[in-house]
Amino acid sequence: MRDTKSGDVILKLVNTGATPQLFTVDLTRFAGLKTAATRTVFTGPKDALNSFASPQTVTPKVAPYKAAKRFTYAAEPYSLTVLRVPGKR
């Protein structure tokens, strides 16, 4: 999806399996994208839950990510990954 305010492309990749999952990403239809993206990953055991007693069981890990027009991404087991690729409106 493309953020209409910033022009960024936002990808949400979900791996519900116990092994890494490869995703083939093709962003060639989006003009004006930069390669310096941001990756946010939520991951943990399959039955992980945050609670008042343990609020940090699953927390987002944010890191820079180098994207390309076409690339393969390996999502960690039991994870949600959000890639935000900067672009123009």
C-alpha cells in the first residue's frame, strides 16, 4: 500500500509458520522509491502474549533496511514484518 501523505510504500509480511518464509517483493510499479527503508519486526514464540505482568514479551524491533525494486525477504518464524520504503507523492 502507498501512504498518500508521504508517498512511502508500506509492506506487511506475515509468517505464521515455524520456519523462515521467503517473500519475493516487486516494487517496480512504484516510481520514486529510495533504497533506505525501515524494517519493524514483531516476533516471538507461537503462543507469546504481552500481559500486565510481562508487557515486553513481544516488542517491535526497528532497524534500517536496504530495499530494491525487486528483492527477496526472509521473514522470521511467527513474525509480522513491516517494511516502509520512502518515496515521493
